[in-house]
Amino acid sequence: MTSDGVEVDYLVVGAGAMGLAFVDVLLTETDATVALVDRYDRPGGHWTRAYPFVRLHQPSAFYGVNSEKLGLDRVDTEGSNAGHHELASGPEVVAYFDHVVTRRFVPTGRFHHLPMTEFADGVVTSVLTGDRHDIRARTVVDATYSNVTVPSMRAPAFPVAPGLRWMAPNEMPEIVTPADGYVVVGGGKTGVDACLWLLGRGVEPDAIRWIVPRDAWLLDRLNIQPVEAFFDSTVGGYALQLEASAQAETVDDLFDRLERTGQLLRLDPAVRPTMYRCATVSRAELDELRRIRGVVRLGRVRSVEHDTITLDDGAIPTTPNTVHIDCTADGLERRPQVPVFNDGRITLQSVRTCQQVFSAALIAHVEATVSDIDHKNELCEVIAHPDTDIDWLRTTLANTRSVARWAREPGLGEWLEASRLNSMRIGDASALTEEQMAVSMRVLRSMGRAIRNLDRLLQTV
């Protein structure tokens, strides 16, 4: 069965954070009509499937959509995030996105929401009834390309013996019987969250074994805050990054400088990280994680039996009554880069490293204000999500080039300064102190040299 036809300017596939940020700018800055197709019942994408204790790792101040504030715009005074801008919980994010769709998008009269539907081969189909929706659009927007995945959305990539206490983090709050111990599998953001949750619920550090296939360079959350209230750590931190990038003689020298100035952190000072995926921690959280002495660095898990966990480079014992927590899903899968803008199609991707919602909003603004497709793609150069330590160099180089490019684009600077999703907006430049102006000048002086030196360093790896 086919429903009555609907004709719109944009058909957006995926109601995750990027899709919603894109739609928000289109509805705010243009008179376009939009249909939003999503396989889930509620907007929010992977947030609707995430573990219940998940929180943002970066401030609520620049997450969500441009037109609607997320949270209470406050600094936490207690807990491991004390002294930093608040971090919305998963349920808060899901409720926020539901509010955005029902209270902001729908009342425009230019928005059609089609939950529980899928788009393939030009056809929109209900996952409940199989009915086809006849929707014609001038432009199709793929907001699913980043393919964000959390552990509850897929099975482990290795065999697990039946009868073991094996679970995704979603099930951790449902544990009702004591375990012999806890094994957290995965060294990324989800693994960090699982370890901190266990420690915060009174599990002794020695009862936790943390399987970390690769150690990661971590970002200090203090350096990723709203600039207006945290100028020294944000703009000052950016100046330190650019200066290190401009002055480093080797790649190792660069990471030494970044660590020495607090721009990068690591779990164990004796272990040189080989991974960088934008994972963010506070210093208090890092101190907590360092209490876990049972960090297993034997590569990836190959199989889990009743008494043994086999890894690339060895094995460790386990028991059927040990709780094994699967944190191995690749939260942001590395995908081939494709042009953001193509004839009749927009593929949402990051144009600033690890700032997906800002990227989607900027892409929508460029779509609304620039007509030439080549120029659109120049302004929206894709920056693939990082994975290795060397990707810090690649992404920083690409980010710095984009900042310089955006500064030359008429009118874009004003939009960036007005965008609440822009983590680097300075606000009223006339209100800067002499010291703050001096820091800003350090950024400008170092930018060109940083670009040239990062280019040189990348040719040595």
C-alpha cells in the first residue's frame, strides 16, 4: 500500500544528533520543507539505545541544535565534573531531542516526521506495516553515514561461551547478585564510563580488570569548555596546541610538548599511547581510572570461555560468575570520505574533529547560503574521525586549515560567533582583556607555522 504523496525540499534520513542539527538550521534560516525519516520511534539516534548512565563527555553548552539550549547553563560544583560545565545525561538528551522535534520543528508547518520508517532505493517504507510512503524530495540528506554504534546495538565480534555473565553496559544497573569480579572489555569512551560507574558504586579497584587493546591519548575536559567563562584553558589551550605544532622537531617531540602543557593526557605515564579518538576526561576522572591496577594490555579479545579470555598476545583467567562488560562497539566507525555536497544529495560528516552536531549545523548553513557546489565542498572539507595517535596531527592540520578558510568567507564569521554549537566562539571581542588579546594574538601568529610544520611532520611517518 502507498500513502498519499508528499513533496518536500529535503528528505533527511536519520533522526540522530547530526540529522536534527541539520534540520534545525534549515528550518530556522530558510523556508524549506523537510521530511525526516528514522527507523526508531523517538528522535535521538544512538542516544535512544545507549546505557542509562551515559553522559555527554563534552559540555551541554555546545551540544544539540543551534536554536535550543540544552541544560541549565551551569558549572557543576560536585562530583568528578566539578569546576566544569554541566554534562547532560542520556535521558536528558533524549527528552531534549523529543522537545526539539515536537515543540520547534512540527509547529513550523514545514516539517514531516516519519518515525519507524526506512529509506532505501528512493522508497520510504514503514517497518511496522510495510506500507510505502510516496515522498518526493529535491535533495536527499544522509544523516546516517557516520554509523554511530553502541554495544547494545550489536553482538560481540568474537565467540562468547554460553552461560557466562556477559552484558552490554545497559544491563549493569540491573545486576542483583555479587560477582567474582568484573572485566571491562574495551579502552574507549564506553569502557571509561563502565569503569567509572563501577568505582562510583563501591566496587574495589582490584576487583576490576580492564582490557585495553590500545592506550589512548585523552583530552582534558577543562580545555573544552564555553570560551566566555574558560578563556585561559580554551583559547589559551588552543594557543599551546598551535605553538607545540609549530615548534616540534619530531612527532615524539610534539606529543611530549602537548602532554607537558596539559593538552593531552594518558592513563599510564609509562605507556605511550597509540590511539587517539577524542575521548575526554576530567583530571578527577583520570585519577579514579588510575586506581585500577588490573589493566590488561594483551591486544584484542579473540574468544571468551568459561575459564579463559584469549587475546592477541596471551590469555587471562576468568570464571562463569565474573561479570564481563562488552564495551567494544566502534562508536564512530571510520568511513571512506565522500564529498558532503553532490547533485541532489548531502552526506553529513564531520567538518570539525569530534564536533558532529556543529558540523551538521555548519553544513546546513552553507547549503542555505552558498550556491556553487564546489565552493560548498571547499568550505565543508571532511575530517575523518581519528583513530591513531598520528590522526591527532592530521585532524589538527585539517581543523586549522578550515579555521583559516572560514575566516576568509564573507558573513561566515558572524554566523560562527552566533552559533551556540561552536565550541570556539569568543563572544564580544571588545570585552577581552589585554591578557586575553595577547593570547588571541599567539593563536594568529602560530597558525601558519603550525600548518607548515604539521605538514612536514606528517611526511616523516
